[in-house]
Amino acid sequence: MLFRIAQEALTNIERHAGARRIALSLSSLRGQVVLAIVDDGAGFDPEGVETHPQRGIGLRNMAERLDAIGGTLDIQSSPSGTTVRASVELKA
């Protein structure tokens, strides 16, 4: 699941962000696996994209995939870049 999230985020960066640098990390934190993708691209308005019917399909798909397994998606964006953070609880 996290692979698909990373794939979609990287595709969005390539298509829309104009980023020069991208950092991807995968870590465990307080019983969760956390995937973070950070870029220095142009940024966007996550709320505006979320409510537009023809835009943000990839972002909605990421959120739905994570929701299906009890995970969360957090997106922070500004004109200096975007951070996509996906968190999923580790199963024992």
C-alpha cells in the first residue's frame, strides 16, 4: 500500500510540482510505519484540489487506500514545497 502511495506522490511531483529536490523516507514511529515524501516544488492548495471534481483524483485515491487499512494521509503544501505523510499502524 505504501509503495502505491509513494508511486502516486512521485508521479504528482513529476507532473505538477516543478521540484528540483525530493526526499523520501520510511520509518517506524510509536507503533506506526510513516512514509514521508518532501519536495521543493511550487506547492498547491490541498483543500482546493480536494473539493474540485476533476482535480486531485490521485490524492483522493491515496487517502481512500489508507483509510481502507486504517491509515492516515497528511498533506502540507506551500509555494516552497509539499510534504505528503502516510501513516499506518504496525500489526503485531
